[in-house]
Amino acid sequence: MYSEEVMEHFSNPRNVGEIPDADGVGTEGNPLCGDVMKMSIKVEDNRIKDIKFKTFGCGAAIAVSSIVTEMVKGKTLDEAMALTKETVAEALGGLPPNKMHCSNLGSDALHKAVEDYRSKQKSKETKEKFVCHCPYCNTTCDAPYPYCNSCGASIKICPNCGEALKKETTICTKCGTSV
Amino acid sequence: MSEKSIAKKVYLDHIATTPCHPKVVEAMQPYFREIFGNPQSDHEFGWQAKMAIEEARGKIANLIKALPQEIIFVSSGTEANNFALKGIANAFEKKGRHIIASSIEHRSVLTPLKFLEKSGYKVTYLPVDNFGLVNPDDVRNNITNETILISVMHANNEIGTIEPIAEIGKIAKEKGIIFHTDAAASAGTVPLDVAQLNVDLMSISAHKFYGPKGVGALYVKKGVKITPLIHGGVQEAGRRTGIENVPGIVGFGVAAELSDKEINKRIGYLIPLRDKLKKGILEKIDHVYYNGHPSERLPNNVNIAIEYVEGEAMLLSMMKEGIATASASTCTMMSLETSHVLQGIGVPPQIANSSLVFSIGVDNTEEDIDRVIDVLPKIIERLRAMSAIYPERQ
């Protein structure tokens, strides 16, 4: 027995689909236990500008996914991270006790999507940090390789600032750290 | 969609329960207010009730070709199974403590067996093949000097497979071991003959064949010793005490009489509907598995698995269209366990979660089947479009 809200969301699910150029994607569950939810989000100014879901699962799982997308669209990422299983169930007018944990994975999938977005941002920043130039041939490289990708010369990476240095260097020319 | 939702409701879950036949309801009526006496009472009210019970007993005996005194009335198929297993285990305790059963038995067999295991009995659960059949050789090879009971269901309630009961019964007879069969899914639906099947005990349930709920019977072959489950007064010769469910027993008797009379006609009506439903689904939907035996199966059962769609979501979608059916998906089970029957026949768990079980009844029409064949593909298309595991189209 499901509440009217569950049946309504199951019958007319909101935001079904996938965002092709999503900023973050999160999947939760597995087909063995009967539920798999996939959330994709588009982020702008730290807010969820768009969200779509795809779900393999029971009526509760589909309703949960649908209402989660509705609850967080336009919200900040922190607000999205604060969403709990309990608030989702409450918004649906309650869930049967046995569905509370197995089918209520919408918030987990959403949290994974936000985490995915955040880790992508972080690695972007990290990548930016590693943009440097080969001290021999001046080619740009984007990761701290021990040799230049272009001319093949062995190089040193400053452990403090990440600057690429000539092999014989003992003091970083950028930040002054002993290398 | 809204236009269709006001269409006639289609009930295709007859393995769960059936509606009472109008003649059953009619026959039960006087036993609520007019003939309400305690069958043990020595007055007219009591005697009339007692006579009604004995008349019903005869009808149920006829249905399975048994003697009236071999029929013990109980409250349900579950009670019949508990009575058979615990009653034989207790009565033959001194002979041995080993029981053989199939691994795809109903929960009302498996749970009492687990209980007996806790009390020191050893149970061997036999595997089944991909169609759900028990191999009689497996039964033979697992018999030990300690074996006191073999229990194999007549037909499986989920996949409809009919087991080689007569053959297994022959082995049990040769070895002098008590043989029980749970025939709750098949009694009243397919002809049963206890002598031909070589069974010592058989569980049957009224509500599976247009009788009322709350009443069933255990057939116990004449001369087989069994310990009662419920101790009390004198009812059922002390083998099952507590006041009899008189209206229920009367309804049970009428349902048995009707089934006995119409069984071949019913089978002839159900099989074409069953085969039409199967064919229609397999033709119109891709990635579909048909579970159970192609020929050795109940005349009313269709079990399919539709990949990439979860069972309960299909049930809810069909409910909205006025169609009632069942699934063995984890999500429809309070236990949240994958169907042990589908697992037993080797269906992978993620496909077992996509199962649908249709069971057809004598009130269903060809139009009902057409409705399902029309509605189901649309439901599957909608659910697959939102499924996270449906492979992208090429």
C-alpha cells in the first residue's frame, strides 16, 4: 500500500532522463536487490540548475527519484547534500517500513552526483596548479611528469609549488624551496 | 489511459486466491444463522451441523479419490503442511530424524522444516532442474536408514511446474517411507488420485479453487500414524481439535464437488487462454524469459521475466489499468529476498526481480487476455524508458 503522493509521482514522474553534458553523475543501488538510481546534475553558481534521473526499481524507488529531483532543483549544493532519506519519505507522505532503506536511495544517488561534481572541480583546480613549462623546450605540460612529454628531458618537480625545474636545480626558481 | 482505467477489472492472480463460486456462497449461508449449532452438541442444531461436515468430507474425499475418514479438516494449506511435517516428525521420531524435501517448496513447508532442523532433525533439500523438476533418482539416492519423511509439492505455485509425484511416491513406498505432497496449488485445478500418486499425506486448500478462505484439509492415508498439532477435545477424532469452521467446511465441500464435476471442462478452457497469453507476451515484448516447464505445468500459470524492468513497478502500472497480477520480485516480498523458486531453477537474481506471475481463472475471458497483451507492452516501454539499466539503443 502506497500513499497518494507515491502513486502520483510513480504515475507522472518528474525530470526523467539523462543530462548528456552533466556536471555530476551519481549511481546508487544494484540490480540484484532490485533498485538502481542514476542522477545527473547541471550546476551553475553553486546551485543545481538542472537534474534528471533514470531508475530501475519498484514504485517507491521511482517515486523517490522523482520527488528528489523536484526537491533540489534550484537549491544550493549544500542544501542538496543536507537532504535525508527521512525528509524524502516525509515529502512522499511516508513509505512502507520495508521500503524505507532499500528503495529510498534517491538522496544517496544525488549526494554521489554532487560529490562527483565537486571532485571534478577539485581535479580541475589541481590540473590548473600543474600547468607548467618545460625548462628546456618551454612546452606546456599539465601533469607533474618526471620528464618532458615533448623533448624527453628529465625534469624535477618542486614538491612545494609544482614548478618544473631543470634536473640539476637545487633551489626552486619559483618559490625558493630546496629540491 | 484514464478511459481504460474505468474498463472492467481483470483479475489474474488466482494462485493467490480465487473468488468464491456463487453456489459456494449460497450453500454456506444457512450455516451462519439457521444451522449454527456446535457439531459436538446432542441436539438438532448440532446434529445438522455434524451431518453437513460429514457430507462435505465425502465430497473432498471424492475430489482426491480418498476415503472420507482419511480427510482431516484444518484452517489452511499452511496448517495442513505444518501438521503433516511436524506430526510425522514427532510420530516417527524413534525411527529416525531425517527428512527429504525439494528446495522449491512453499514457505509453509520450508519454514516448519527450518523449525524441525532447530529441534535436531536433518533435512536434505533436493535441487531442481531448469524447469523446476525434482529428479526421482535424487530422492532415491538421498534416502538413509534415518529417513522418515519425503515432502515434494504436487505443483509449484510460482512457476506452475507439476512434479513427478507418482514416481517419487513409488520410491517412498518401496523404501517404506512416509510421503507427503503439498497440493495446495493444484487440488481442484488438476485431477488428483492419492492412490495413483502413491502419497500418504496431501495438503489441500479451499480458497485456491473457488472455496472460502480459512479452511483446508490434510489427507492422511488410513493407518498412517500422526501426532496432532493442536491438542484439545474430540473434533476430527482428536487429530485436529477446536470447533469446526462449519460454514467454511460446507463451502469447501461444494467447491470440491464443483471442481470434481467440471475439472476437465475447466482445464480445456484455461489452457488455450494460458497459451494465448504466453504467446502474446513473447511476441510483443523483447528480452523476455518464460519460466517453468513447457508442458508439465498447471493449466492456469504463466511465469515470465521481462528484463530491465522491476516486477513491482509492473504490478503497480497494471493495477492502474485495472489488471491484478503477481510478481516474485524482491520488492514485492516483505522478506525482501529473491524468490527461492526462480533461484532454484537458475534464474539470475536481477532477472528474478523482473518476474510476473499470471494465474488465470474460470471467470477470465479471452478479452481479459487481449487486454493484458495490449496494455503490457506499453507499460514495459514506459518503464524501460526510465530504467537506469536499460541498454542505450544502437
